[in-house]
Amino acid sequence: MLFTLTDLKQKEIVDTNTGVILGRADDIRFDSKTANVESVIIYGRPKLFGFLGRDGDLSVKFENITLIGKDAILVTSSETIELDDRKPRALSDKKREESREI
């Protein structure tokens, strides 16, 4: 099944380990040499309508996506990466739950 970036942007990304909704796919990162998708990027949530900035962006490796369904993207991952000025670092489970829990 083929999907466009617009199709992916309409789906929520759910971590199947914790049941937490991480957000919606906002962008993708791909390798220009192989044209393979490397990861899906989720932009951080705005703070006070964006006046106080926003949370850090999250990156989910494409190989950690287990299912792309009609309404959601299911991710099984022990590690989600928070992007901070393009320098990836691991996002702790506690911080992930606090920032993304609904």
C-alpha cells in the first residue's frame, strides 16, 4: 500500500509499549543516496499557542513502525529520539509520558 506525506500527516502515532499518543507525523527524514525513509518526525507541541515556543521534536525510526493503519500509525520502540537543534538524544520514558500524555 502506498501513502503520501499528506496521508501520514493525518494519522496519529501511537507507542504500543505505553499506549501514549506521540503526536502526528509532520515530516520525514530520508537518505538522499538510497531514497529510503529513515524516520518520521513529530513536531513538538506549542506552549501557550506558540508564544512560549514549543516542546522538542521527536523522531521515530522507520523500522520501528509496525503498522500504518487507516487512522493511526503504531510504533513499537524502546527508544524515541528527541531532536534538539538537529542533535538527536534519547528521550527518557518519564519525560515522554509527561510531555505526550493525554
